[in-house]
Amino acid sequence: MGLDRRSYLRVATGSTTLALTTLAGCATRESEPEPQEPDGDDEPDEPKDEGVLRVATTDAFAHGENPASAWLKTQFEETFDNVEVNWVIPESGIGHYVEREQRGFLPDVDAYVGLSAADLATVDHNLEEGGLFRELNRDRIETLDGVLDGLDIEDPDGRIVPVSTQYSCLMVDETRIDPPTQLEELGEPAYADSLLTPTPSRGRGGAFLDWLFESVGPDDTLALWAELEDNGLDVYDTWVETLLAYAERTRPMTVAYAADALAAIDRAVTSDTDETRGSEQNETDGPDNATDETGADGQGATDSGTDDDANESGADDGSDADGGGSNGEDSSADDDSGDDSNADDPDDESADEATDIGGDPDQYQVTYLDGEAYAEPLQMAIFENAINVDLAYTFLEFALSPEIQAGLAPRLGQYPVHPIAELEFPEEFGVYADHAEDPPSVVTFSYETRRDDLPAWRGAWEEEFGY
């Protein structure tokens, strides 16, 4: 018997095979009911919580052996009877739906999960502002009440809600240096030749640069960046190269996402456990034990699965502890907004294979300067011409429930949008339970600032520094 839309505290476990559709053309949907007329999305007395829900998403949500999309599909279908989730990954990202709208076709999907601010700006630059997605009735999404303050990027047309986030931070090797607490300290002699960053044109470097714009203003950011360069800032082309340099301990600090540190700590703890097991095995493997393939505790002395998991969950993209995560970022977004910090380095996926992350967890500690973190949240939305509007609202509400947030964010290699302290993480994501902490405060730009102002600010910065 199915659950109603307000009763889904039971979260089933399991796995499923994910069928993904790649869209290339613009064919209309045949033999489907007409979409609901926009009416403010008032909640009906009897919501239609059944049927097939088609959800557009990005490669990042479907990445890895244990993708977030497959897991979320399983949880939703096991919680509600008579529902099916079909994921769709359009080849051209949000541009596919912009084109369909321009040509007068239905979107052929109901919801979008994993939108960046750049995606939304692409919509507004190519369609009229506020287009494509419907204004959400937030009263229908009760789990929004638990979302952290500061993660709403304030779309004036009310089309989006956050589903996960990255936090810009410094990752600091506290075995070598005392972490700074204030932004201004980065230019002081005590931190000369200490800081690494990937290129500020995208990804982690871009988020750090945007935080500087938010923190000190666009004019002072130019002066501050020059000060950082004078103090020995080292800039790399990609996150992979940056992480390699950090892992080789060329510098004791790097610009990163907070989830990168969690992945690195998990790898360090796993490596330490493997070394301990190996040491115990060597101590017990005397002549009398030569044919015994187990350690003293009866467990296999060599656990290649543990080591493989650690490799897959390296800090390359903030991926999760079981190797199924991704950075949750979409590089397909148009550049119109100038806000492409969600479009990360194209070779991030190989970083776990290229770097040997190990050592002490204190080498991968998160520092939020000035007691704040700049957030880059990913978003969810419902199409204006969705067919299954009620089921789409239920899906968004479900994705923001505490139980789902605790399983979804780690699989994405991101942070949940609910407070860490209020979530119970599954055992396989123990690194979140043991080491993840919400920043003291969260800051981010409004959507209008990202869309209208950031392009000019970044342009002035690029002209000044030539990156």
C-alpha cells in the first residue's frame, strides 16, 4: 500500500538499474494529456501522486558505480506505490529545453534536478525572464523549512529550490601551518608562498574568486588578488594539478570545496586502516601461520575492495566514500551568466587515479575565513508545462527530506542543504557523521547579481590578471 505525500519517513534501501534517455531532437510527446494550466500551483484536495515522472538532470547525478540518480529513484519508487521515475540527460543540457521552448514544443519532462545559476541565466538570456520553469508554491514543499539560511539565491521569479551545495573553503595541512582565520591574513608574511588555487576561471577557483567579490567588493578584489600574487599565490590550470601539488606537500594550503576535505580524510583513514591491518598480518604470519590467509581477527589480511573504494573516493571531485559520487557540477551551462563556477575542470574524474591521498586527517582540515563560506547550491525546478505537476512537487519535497538529504549529498560529493547536526548519515558515509560541519555562516550571491553583475566583474578581473 502506498504512502501519501506527507508520510514518507520510511526510506527503503536497495539498488536499481537506471535507464537514461539521451535527447538529441525536438520531437513532441505523443498521446499525453495536456499540461495543467498555471493557477498558482495551489495544492489540490487530492494530489495525483502516481504515474511516470520524467526528470531531467546532468551527467554528474548519473556518474559512478552508485550514482545519486539511481539511488534517489529507488528510494522514491519504494516509498510511493504506482510511481516511476525516468531520468533524462539532454546532450546539450539546459540548451535543449530552451530550444524546445523557442520552437513551441512541450519540454517532454516534468522537473529538472541539478540546475546551476548559469543554467537559469541561460534560460533568461534566451527566453523572457522568468521563463521555462513555473513559480513554485513553496507551501507545497514542507521540507523547505529545514533548509539552512543563506542557501536561497533569491530568483525573483521563484522557480528554484536548492537540493545540495558546495562550500568554498581553504583546505589546510595543520601538521605544517596554523590556519588563518581572516581573509586579510593571506597577504601577510606568515602565509607567504603557502597558498595554491586552481584557475579562477571555473570550479573551485571560480567559487573562491566569487567569494572575494562578495566579501570585499569587485573593486577591492582586484587589489586583494594582486596582494595575494605578491605573497606567492600559485595558480594551476586544473583542480587535478592543484590536488597533486597539495598531495606532494608543495604548499600547506589550497583553495577547495569542503567536500574535497571529507573525501581526502576518508581516504587517509582508509589508508591508515589498511596499513594497520597489514602490520598486524605481518606480525602474525610466522612459520606456523604460513598457509593462514586471515589475520588474527579472522578477517582477510588483504582487502583490495577497501583500497579500491579509497581510490574511487579520492578528493578529486569531492566524491563520496563509496566511490559513487561526483562533484554534482554541470559543465554544459552556457557562459552567458559569467557564473560558471559550477562548471568544473574537465579532467577532475581522473584525479583519484592520479593522486595517492593518504596520511593524517589533520592534513585536510577545512578553514572558513572570516567565519563564513561561499555557497554554490545546485537547484531543482518544475517546468511550466509539466504534465505530472503534483508528482513533481512530491518529488522535490521528498528530495529535501532529512533522510534523503543524508544519502543524496554524500553520493553527489556535496554537502546537504539541511544542517549536518540534524541528519543521520548511513554507515558507509561515516566521514560525514564524524568530520562534516556546517560553516558558521553561509553567504552567496543572489541570482540577479550572478546573472547581471558577475560577468562584468569577472571580465574586469580577467583583463587585469590575464587568466
